Amino acid sequence: MLRVLAPLRPSFFAQKLGGGRPGEVSFCPALLHLVLLSALLSIPTTIACVARLLPALASFSVGAALQQAEVLFPRGIELIFNGSSAQIRPIAPAADGAPARDVAEEEAGADDDEFVCWETDGASWCAASAGEGELTPILLRLPPLLYDLFYSDLPPPFGAPPARVCAPLLGEDEDRLLDPYPFVNEFAAGQEAEARRGFRSLLWGAGWERTSVLDARPHQDVRRYLYRLRFAEDARRGAEGRGRSALDVRRTPAIALVASEALESAGLVAPAARGDGGEERAAVRRRMLGLRASVAISPGEVHVLQGFTPHFGQYWQYEHAPVLPLRTTKVEVESGSLFGAAAAHRPVGLALSMLCEEQVGSGDPKGGGGAEAAAVVCSRDTAAAATDAFRSSYPRLVALLDGAPGLLVPLAAATVGLVGIGRQLLYTLPTFAAVHVPAVYLTVNLLRHVDTAPTPVRVAATLAAYGATPLLLLDEAASLSASLLGSLRPLLADGGWLCDPLDESRGEAVTEALPSEALPSEALPSEALPSAPPPEGSAAGSEAAGSAPADPGDGEAAEGAADGGAEGGAQAGGGGGGGGVT
């Protein structure tokens, strides 16, 4: 290590340059010095990355993940995709002689719900019974691990979610892991959410705590779309809420199965059909937030709600995006496949493709393929069959990972170390060859005395290699500092350094729903309305800088959107519209 840092001493150059005799200078030691320096600079990043991944790696269990997947679908019903249509059918309970599932598998899922099923034009559909004759859409909650796979950035040297890191390794299937809908949620006052806080937030995929939304302050810049949250600790102490950006508040992905008759009441209709009245508009927003889902599937349509902001009536998009923003959540059904439309949302598509199976004879004549046509069936039985097939196909892998949870830690450390060294070399060598060597060569030869012999390229390259040592050290220190500040964002927010509590006296935060007659009468923006520029002071081109177009009466409309008393998700998405907020 001391030899690698030796170029920090000025006397080192006189020794390495052969006392002024160019013929004795060799470039090989200088190149080896760059390689060793890259390995040295990757050590702090490797240690920090492994430390942040350590709890998740040590606690990961293939068996537990498979058990969570098995109980994604509720008992007693099956979801069937048949061409351009879908239906939910009740299924008879398993026979007494059928093998029972493990108790731990049942505990991993939600409590059993009661369902009410009916038929319309020969197609069956079901809804959950909420008591007193009220029916609600069936909600399928995806495992939190699936959220981390697609949306939780790995620490440097990766700096991207695992799905995006692994996507280039899949070749033709790369698009299956690249989700075009960034994950930022929109909430109303009184709703439950999750936010990161405490020192556990420094760890990957950890530190999420349940909280309730007190009020919201909408903004065209997603980083300035603020919420005031109250954690359980704050409620016990009677403390005021803590400020959080919309980027730091989440809801895990879920699928809502919505009947056709409930599409309009849930706000899942074309914006032009929603009416021009402010009362109706605010009600539509509240109902859409109340779905609490990332994707809504109906008998004939698929709506991606993730990335959609009901407040502005469109998808979030990148600043200066060259296309008009999408103002409808409906996904076009291509090739007559509603199942393919549902896969437009990558986490949902991955879960359905792994846990559903194609069956012949389960089709619906109205689906376009006849009663004997093949259909995709999703149920708890198909999920159990898929997980059992995985266990039987990879028994040694499952036994190895479940029997030795610490095996992932050394493998991850070796992988992170190799990636860190490779990243540092790819960052250092091209810059060294294209910038440092030409700059040193031109400088030493242009400033030489006319009677002095020209300096050879190998001497200039050697001087550049050793001279880059302090610059590379400073650059790596700056990168580590920026990464550390980014990981400390939840802690800084808790201390009030990032988001101050919302100032209710300024009229920007809404704490209770307004009466319907107080809502403004305004029309939703039309499909052809172009995006307005972001407000002055909003950072453009930064990683989390998305904007929504200015909406007529945004200040008053925020009151209806922020206080629905129901939940919903929205963030910037490029889903079909090209663009999104990161």
C-alpha cells in the first residue's frame, strides 16, 4: 500500500524517471501501478457495499421466498387470462385427502377473505366482501423482496436495482427486467404508508417503518412534492410530523382486480369522460387513490397506476421530455393478449409469468379462442406447482442456500470486489489514455528548451500514470462522500435538515378535505395539452428531478387530491409515453 501511495512524494519522480535518462524508463511498472491503485481504491467501496448488504444476504432464505410466492393468490378463486379478456372463477376447496400445505406457508400470506362472485354475459368475476353488503376489489400484494429487486438501488459500485444490474446478462429477455414505471407513490391525508428512518435505513432494503400521512404539499417537481408523516413513536410522544419527499415514501406493489362495473367509480376511465366539475374531479382522484395498487386488472382492461399522479391527471415524466405526457392509465392490448398487457408492469409481469400456467380447456368462448383454447390460469394451486417445480429442478441450490445462509456473504464480497476493481479500471484507463498522456506529452514537449531532446511517449505516459495518483485519490474520496450523503438522507430528514415541517399558515398543506362546493370548477387538461416548464429553481436533469405540467387551478385542486382519505400510488413513468421521474 505504501508503494502505491509513493507517488505522493515529489522525490519519487526523480527516482522513477531514471535521473533524467529517458532510455532507462519503462512504462510497465507505471501500468502495474495503475492496476494496483485501482484495486486499492475499490477497497473502501467494497467494504461499504458488503456492510450494507450483509443483513439482507445473511437473512435471505429461498424457502421463505418460495412460501411467500405460494400465497400470492387467495384461496377459493382463480384468475384466468383468455385472449383479450380475463375472469375470476370460484374453485372448490381441496379434497380431504389432498396434501395440506405447510403451516408456515399459510402464515406468510394475508388472512383469508370472503368473496362474492357473479356472472355477466357468461363471464365470471369476484370481489371481496367488506361487510354490510359492501364489495371491494380483490387486492394481491406482491412480496417486498420483489419491490427491492426492481426499485431499491444497490450500493456503489452498482448504483442500480438488482433487476437493472442483471438485465444485460439476459440478452433477449433484458426488457423483462427494465420497468418503465418509476416507483413514487402519491398519498392522501390519513392514509398509511412506509418511510425509511433510523440507522437501519443505511442498510439495503431495510429501515422501512409504517407511518400515516398527515398532509401533503403538491409540487410540479417530484422532489418537492412533500408529505408530513407521523410515525408510531411520534404519536406516543405527541410530536409533530416529520417532513419527507415523495421519493422517500412508498407502498409495496399490489394488483387490484376491479370489476368492469367499478372501473368508472374507481376513476379508471379516459380523462375526457371524467367531467369538467371540480367536485367530480376531486372524487375521481380520491377513488383512484383508494385502489392502493400499482396495477388494476378488469375483465377487459389493464391500467397501470404506478407512475400516474391523480393530482395532475397524467404520468410523471422526465424534465424536457420530447413527447407529450400520457393522461390515461389504460394499457393498449397488443396481439389480443390481456396477459401481455398486464406484463407491461415488470414486477407484476414477472410474478404472473412465474406463478401462472397455461392450461387447455380453461378458455372462454367469448375470449376469442373457444372453450377448448389455452388460457393462462393463476391460482394458489398453480403457484404451489411452480414453486414445487423449482424445488425439484434445483434441489441442491435450495438446500445449499437454506442450509448455509452465510454462503452468500463471501460470494457477494468476491463479486463486489471484482466489479469494483473492474469499474475503477474502466474509469481510470480510458481517461488516462485519452486525456492524461496526451496532455503530459504536449506539455513537456511544448515547454522544453529548443536544444533539449523531445521527451518520449513512454516517459510522458509514466509521468502521467504516477502523477494521476493524487487526482484519483481525491476523486474517489469525493465519490464516497457523495454516496455517504445520499445514504444519510433519511437520517438528515429526521433531523429536519432536508424537509422542514409543512407550513400550514402558507396554505400549501392540506389537513382536511374541503366541502364539495368549495372545490374549483375546472376541466382536466386535454390529451393534446403540452407540458409546462418546471417552476424556477427546480433542478433540471438531476437524478430525481421530474416534473408534471401546470394544471389550471393547481393550488385549489391540491386540496381535493391530497385529502381523499384513501390510498394510491403515482410516480413518473415512461410507460408508453417515453419519460419518467427517477
